[in-house]
Amino acid sequence: MTGYIAAVPKKVKPTRDTDYLFISAYVRAKKTKLLGRTALDRMLEAHGADSAARVIEEVWGVKLNSDALTDTDVEKLLTTHRRDIMADMLNLAPDKRLVEFFRLKYDYHNAKTLVKARAVDTSGEHLLQDCGRVNSETLKTAFLLGDFRAVPATLAEAIAAASETLAQSGEPGLADFILDKAYFRELKEYAEASGSHFLIGYARLLTDAANLRAAVRAIRAGADCEPALADGGSIEVSQILSVKRGDAEELAALYRNTELAPVLATAITAASGDSLTEFERLCDNALARYLARAKRAGFGAAPLIAYLGAAESEISAARTIMTGHLAGLSADTIRTRIREAYSE
């Protein structure tokens, strides 16, 4: 993957479900190496980060220096694990765009890091993750030189716009919003170009969840949510903006017939000032439940998409548990922050 630069997705003849016969079987076998609910519970109940790390060693088949783990060690482990999964799937996937879809997140994470680091005159290099379409060193060099010829156009344009906005406004959040909008635009483009209805639905749900979160936070803060909203969800941005400002119940009503219906009661209470933690967790659970539908597909693109989403989920859960243990949090406190596992 090092040095790989992705092309802008193009409309090509969609792959057939039968093209995925091998990789569908392969990812089902790989699923046994995911941290499912049983392993996550063992990590939660472990006596500290060192004991929790032994569960990771057992399931992932890695060797850790578990006697002296730090946050940096944990992040390095998780990044390496993610990079290996991405490389493996990119090598085997009949349609590389399915994998690129999940790599987009890290291009935009790196872009946010570079834009905000420059604003405070630091490098931010230790925060870069080399799991995106664009090698992190390539992106950093392009950013520092202002030469984005090796960077996909949408990403390059968003970085330029975010940098200018931050320089003029001094508001990092506004720069983030610009990059987020470009990210969701690319998610939609990749999903549609792939021709996978399952991936198109997942992209739409990711956007819906992000917009609902943004609207709930705006209601809590008495702020305008428009800058944070992205196109591409099942609920149009114009519909969200038509909701009376501060009316959480009217907002929730928009999503009543969507995949996010189970989170709406909590969304209303979170908008009124209750903790956001449970609301955020339920949004994540809605995404996990969508991916779990792939279990009903014998073969095709859906099992690969679900596996990649599940791998992201397990890495997030492992990070939450490990950093929680390192911070001395109780198992019950950490558990409230963990989303459902795909492999349940």
C-alpha cells in the first residue's frame, strides 16, 4: 500500500456476485479472528491493560510487550493491524473501490491533522495514520509544498478550502466541516461507482448518522447546524434545515422511517442536555446492525463490505478498552462506550 495513490472512481461495468465467491469464503474464515463479544468481555473484565492485551495476542495472533504498554504502543498496534487488513483486502477484492471506501476516512483524518497543525505551528506528524489511499508522507509533502498533483482532486480542493477558512476565521471546527463534507461526497461517489446497493445504503446511513449527530449537538448548543451538514443521506439537508430551531422532536420525526429509528428517543434526551455517550453508542449500533445483514448473503460484495466495517468496529472497541484500562477506568464505565460487535 505504501505510496499508492488512488484514482478518482469511475463508472465501470459492475462486478458480478460470483466474482466474490473466493473472498466471501475468505472473509468468513477471517471473521473468526475478529474480537467478538466474548473476547471484548474478557478484555473488559481483565485486570488492567496488560491482561487485556493477552486477549488480543490470542485472537489476532500477535506478540505484544504487554508488561509495559503505553497509549502509543496501543495506537501503533491498532494502526498496523488495520493497515494489514486493508492491504490484504485490497489485494484480493474484485473491485478495489470497496476497500478504498473504507480508506477514505484516513485521508481526511490526515488532512484535518495537517491543516490544524499548521495553524498552531506544529507538525502533527505523530497523529498521521498511514491507512488511507494516499501515503501519509506523500500527503504531508504535498501539503507543505502546496503541490497536490499526486492527491485526488476532491481531497486536494477540500484541504485548500479548509486551510483558507481556518486562516481567515481561526475556527478549527469550520475547517473540519469543509473536510467532512468532501469526505461524505467521496463516500457517495465511491459507493455509487461500485454499483453495490449494500455499500450505497451504508454510505447513506453513515451520512444520516453524522447529520443527526451534528443536529443534536447544535440543538444542545443553541447553534446553527448548517455548516456541519453533509449531502448524501436519506434525509436531505434542506429537510433538516426546515426543522424549527431547537425542536428535537421535529428533528427526530424526520428519521422515523430510517435505520436510525431505534436511536431517536435517546437523540431527543441528548438534545435536551443529557449525556451524548449513549446516543453516540446507539448510532454506532445502528451501523453495526446494518452490516450484520450481510450474514444473510452467501456471497457477493456484502460480506467483504461487512468484514471491513466489522474490522473498523473491533479496532475502535479495542482502543476504547485498552485506553480505558490504561486510564484506570472501571469495566462498567468502559462498557458504556462500546458498540455492538458484528460477530455477535
